[in-house]
Amino acid sequence: MVEYNDVLNQTFRALADPTRRAMLEDLRRGPKTIGALAEPFAISFAATSKHLGILEDARLIRREKQGRERLCHLEPGAMQEAKAWLEQHAAFWNSALEALETALNE
Amino acid sequence: MVEYNDVLNQTFRALADPTRRAMLEDLRRGPKTIGALAEPFAISFAATSKHLGILEDARLIRREKQGRERLCHLEPGAMQEAKAWLEQHAAFWNSALEALETALNE
DNA sequence: TTAATGCTCAACTTTTTGGTTGAATAAAAT
DNA sequence: ATTTTATTCAACCAAAAAGTTGAGCATTAA
């Protein structure tokens, strides 16, 4: 396997799982404990913890110890590179389609 | 595993692999045959064909039969949903940061 | 102090992924 | 007509991912 951009790899991989995306969406409503995040899913606590570990490795969230609980927060910034990658591709298409349009109008 | 958005799943999964991202980037320079796409990588023809199958399933490319070769083209549009997802998240952060800034300026 | 709660860790299983090789197919070149 | 070229297919393999269960560790509540 090629390995030249770990950040993009980790980000896209983290986002490829619907459970993890749902957790990120959940966290937009504010910080939550692991238990609260696990609740909507039919998976074990440990599985949830693993998903959050992947999100944390990808710097998409941060886990903060708070007494015996752990609060998860969204982490800004990590998504930027992935977003930039997609936008660059979209830009390619926009310009390609514009060129086509221009050509058709001639 | 939860399964409520196959399009996002497939797109992000397809983009999570660096070989596949490199192939997409390669295709921005114009359509290429499978052989040409395989060339920069130390993997077999069959492996390349599989990667392209995943990209095709995700509607990121299209394979067009052309004689005994197959030309691959980038496919616009499929990336939009993934891009929109990321932009929505980024927007969340922008507004959160703006709110913070406003609060600090008071 | 003991019991319960919130979470992680370690070991294990199953499924998916990314790769291989060799045979099959279809078109092009000889 | 035969061979070479371009690609796919099928069967397989190893490693990674996603899940499980049960033990272990802090912290809080009784």
C-alpha cells in the first residue's frame, strides 16, 4: 500500500464509517460522554470506545477526562485537509464544465 | 455496522485509499487506460482493476471500452455529497469560532 | 469500606480489504 | 490462423477492521 499522506488517509478512513459520522454529527450539538455517544447504537461500550479512538487519532475529536467520565469534543481543523482535497477536485470539474459551456456558446 | 448513507460510505471509503486518490489525481490530466494507471504502482494489473472497480462503484470514475483497452474518465458529481458533508462541518466550526470572536470582542 | 458506574484493555472471532496468481476472453497485430 | 496485448475473473491469502466478552482501574455513591 502506498503511504504518502497519512493525514488524508486517517481522515477519510475515519469518515468512511457511518457510525463514526453519526457520532461526529451528534457532537455538533455539544460535548458528550462516551456512554451518551454509545447509546443510539446497538454496539458495545468497548466498540464505541474504539470508534472514538479512531476519531481521536484522526484529530477529529478530543477526549477529556472529567471525573470518572470522559467528555468528547469536536476538534476543528483536522477536516480541513480532506475538505481542501475535495474542493480542489470539485474546482477541476467546475472549470472543465465552464470550458465546455464556453465552447458550446461559441 | 449502520448503513444509512451508502453514497457517503462508498465515496469516503474509495477516497480513504492513497492508491485510489493518486489514480484520481492522475486522471485529472485526462483519460487513461487501466495499464497506464497501473504503471506508477508496484501492484498487479488485477489489483489495479479492483481499485478502479471501487472507484467506479462510488461513481468517481467511468470505464469506457475502447477496442481491447478500457479508458477511464473522471466522473463529476459523485464527490459533491462528500464535499457538502465536510463543508457543513466546516461551516459549523466557522460559526462557532465567529461566535467566540464576537464574545471576546464584547 | 464496599458497591456501583464509566471507561479502557486484552484476547479473541468474523468480515472486509488489498493483494496475489493463473486461467479466460476479446481485440489487434503478425 | 496464431500470437500477443489488455483486461477481467475466480480462487486464494494475509493483514486490518469492527465487533464481542470479560477483566481491570479509577472515581463516585451508599
